[in-house]
Amino acid sequence: MHYVSAENISKSYGVVPLFNNISFHINEGDKIALIARNGVGKSTLLKILNGIETPDEGKLFINKDVTVALFEQEPMFDESKTILENIFHINHPVLNTIREYELASDNEDGEKLADLFAKMDELNAWNFEVKVKQILNKLNIHHLQQPVSSLSGGQRKRVALAKTLIDIGFEHKHTLLMMDEPTNHLDVEMIEWLENYLNQENVTLLLVTHDRYFLDAVTEEIWELERSNMYVYKGDYENYIEKKAARIESEQASIDKAKNQYRKELEWMRKQPKARTTKSKARQDNFYNIETKANQKIENAQVQLQVKMSRLGGKIVEMKKVYKSYGENIILKGFDYTFSKGERIGIIGKNGVGKSTFLNILQQIESIDSGKINIGDTIVFGNFSQQGLIIKENLRVIEYVKTFAENFPLANGGSLSAAQFLELFLFSPEKQYTYLSSLSGGEKKRLQLLTILFRNPNFLILDEPTNDLDLPTLAVLENFLSEYQGCVLIVSHDRYFMDRLVDHIFIFEGNGIVTDFPGNYTQYRLQEKENDRKKVIENNKIEANNILSDSTKKLGFKEKREFELLEKEIPTLEAEKQQIEQQLSNTEINYEQITLLSKRIAELNSELALKEMRWLELSELI
């Protein structure tokens, strides 16, 4: 089934085009990743497809039977309502019943739950309720009566994701799901669960993400917005890198050829007489086309800087018997570690186990309960925190960077100006004179990173540096860090980023326990899965032995009598349940009768479940 067609659509803000005359098609079952640097139109394109914005030019067709669902980076809620009310915002009998059921479950209201059991049966709502429960549990969404206005940024993102997944699972068969950075603020287990969920649901997907493992797991095609054009690549991220490199090489060769031709044509233009023949007029027009092509610049995100880093002395950082807790929440329990020169350490763990607190303790931003932290005299920390930039909106980008330094020193004795350094981090000369207030969220993150590196720290602390950064910027950062000679400590849920850069991992397991794993993230997950596999095998052996032991038992008279009675009681209860269901379908019965019958059918469901389970146990023994 055909979902979307776009023909020669364009969009600009002011004189700067985001994209120009791009065309594409989306069919049912397509799974597409959309990538580009921040500020060139990814989110705008998603909003155009969702009807929030309109293209300046071109035609857009969306099949009338297709529903477009957009998960945005900055989710919108009714701030006056609770989590539950925002998630179940559609007025439909099934969703209304599930909302009441979840509310009663949250309040542990047994009487209300008993009433709702019958209603859930009547509406065949149980299968969807199981899916809802799975989504809420996996995204760690509890306390459903909490107002959304009280949630943190990460909690809001997870609630918005749950709302989107529940909507598409319930409402429509034909849905185009568009997701703008869905993995931000999710821990690794949540990301892996979301990968599996999207694959099982068989959705049609248009995805903006910087998470390359996630991209490979859920998409089969990559669209790239670059220099106002769209380029399409079939296959995974590695294939995209190879094909893009070949494309750039080909384009560069074409530009070099145009430059040679341009020099010859320029000489001809200077010599030509003022009188124009038809032939010379055509050659002049062609000259301007050649000039445009010859002046093209291909920006490829490659950075190799030989940094003149502040000298690292013999002592880096020592942490001895460090304890830290907030009430009953234990962050560190006797933590011991001595950092070495050039170490690259990753930090992983579920949200709320103290990873960011650990970084603050290391920099002595937060105090410890007991223990010692010794910082080397030569250590200069560079801290990329989740809080973002504290900036003056009336400054231009170049002016802001120059408040830190005019030049960036290099190891070979040379230096880069602030403008040159900005260009390396994908701020074009035009962008450098943009006001900070006009930058996108991702561009502000890129600027925050740049200003930290511009100060030449020798101990970098990066707390979720990949959130809101685009893939071209991540390539720049990874290239920079791969050559960096100082210490690096990284908290990140980006598995690809961690695999490329870290040597070993601190695993925050909760309750103050921190394990040091000697390897990268993928190696850690492989070991975890192997441990889980061994546990399953061991549990299966125990279960098999128990079954074998049970099967040798013989039924006594009491068990035989119980089995015979169950075979009579179960059909009787099922007949009563069927009779009550017929009574409930009668539109003339009053409210009091409905209440009594609903309560009885809930009791029957519970009683049948117990008796059927016991019948199965006894039948296995027979």
C-alpha cells in the first residue's frame, strides 16, 4: 500500500533553504532513517508530513487511509492533567475501561477491579491491556496519577513515548510512525526493548536518530539531507558510510573538473569582445553554470587535531573508600579507584543509580559522606553536563567562543583561530554570525561541546554527550576523542559511541555497588546474555528434575476425588458465567442488577482460574 508521495517540495526560513526540490515515496512496511546535521530540516520535514507545517513549493500526497503519528523531541501535554489522563486521551470504550482498570490497579482498589474484570471481558480488552502494561513497565512509568507538570525532562520523554506507542497500537491499522530522537533519555535496556517492540509491531517507520545500533536494528534505508538535497542509501549505517564516501569522491572529482574548465572559460570571458553573437551568448550562460559548480564546497566531517593539552602529572585522581548516599538511596559504598593517564572509561547503569552524582563527586562539585578524593595538581577538568549552555542570547556564535579564547593552541606550536575551530565543528562562516537565540537545540549542544574542548582540558567528563547531537557532529567528536591524549570518562546510552571509545566500564548496579568490567559495552552485553543463558539452562534443569520427581508420585484417594469433582465443577461454573453474560447483554436490566452480576462474573473468573490451574496440576500427575 502506498502511504506518502512528495514531489519537488522545498522549504526555507528567510534566504536559507533547508531543502530544495526533494522528492520521495513511502510505502507500507518501509523503515527509513532520516539523518542530517542539526538545523538543516530533519524536524521540519517530519512536521510537514504531520501537517504542522507546509512546504513553500511542491506537492505532497498522503493516503486518506493512513494516519500519521509524530513523536517529537519536545512533547506536548495537557499540563493540568495526570500521566494517566494524558496517555489515555482518546475517548473510546476500550481505552476508557483500560484507563479505569489502571487507575484502580494503581490505587489497589479491589472492589473496583472486580467490577472492571467483567467489563474488560465484555470488550475483549485484555490483550491490549497486556500490551499497555508492558509498555508502561518497560518505560518505567508508575504513579499514574502524578501530574505531568511535575515530571523531569527524561520522564516527560518516556511518557510521550508510551502515549505514542499505545496510540498506534490501538487506533489504526495503517499508521506512518515518525519518531524524532526516541532513544534520548532512555537507558540501554529500554532502548533494546524498543528495538524489539518496533520490529515485532511491523510498523511503517520514519526515524530520526543518532543511535547507530538502534538505526541498524530497526531501519533498512537511510535518507540524508545535505546541501538542500536528499540522498537515498539502501542498507545499514556501514553501507551508508561507504556509499557516501564514494559519492563525495565522485562529486569532488566533478568539482575539480569544473574548476579546470572554469579557469579556461574565465580567460575566454576576459578576452571576448563586447558584441555578443548567439554562440558567445550561450557560452557565457554556460560559464555561470560552470562557475557555480566550481565554487561548490563539500563538507565532510573529519577532524584530526593535535591538541596542545595541559600537561598531565604523575597523579591523576585517587578515590579511597568513598561513601555517598541520599537517605536510603546509596550511591557509593566504599568505592576505591586510582585513575591512570590516558584512561577511557564508560559508565552505565539504570536511570537514578547515581551516575551523574558520581561525576559531580569526582570534580568535587558535590561533597562525600566519608572517604578521600585526591586530585592531581595538573588536572584540568572539562565537564560536558546535561544542563546545557548558560548563554547570553544577544551574542553571536563567534563572539561567544571568543569570550573563552581567541585561539586554540596545537601541539606543533601552531594554533587555530576561533573561526577555524568553529568550522571544524561544522559551524559555517555564515552560521558563526548567527545569534545564539536562533540556534536549534542540537546546535547549542554542539556549541557547548566545542567551548569545553576549546579550553584544552586534560580530563574530559562527558555526561550523555550524544543526546541531541546529529550524526555528522558525532563523527567529529569521535574523531577528536580517538586522538585525545588525556583521560576520558563517558556516561552514555549510545552503545556505538561507547564501543568505539572506551577501554573498560564502570557498571552502576544500584545500592552503592559499582563493578569494573574490562571491555567495551558490546562485550559486556554478550557476557550478560551468556550468564542469562546459563541461568535459564540451570533453571530448566531444576524444573525438569522437579517434574520428574512429581511424576513418580501416585495420586492418593483424596487427589483422585478432587480431580473428579473439578471435572464436574468447572463446566458448571462456565455455564453460570455464560448465563450471566447473556443477562448482561439485556438492555432492560437496571444499574443495581448490572453491579451485582458484574461482581459475580468477576468472582467466577477468579474461581475458574484457580480450579483450572489445579485441574492441570492433577492431570499432569495422572
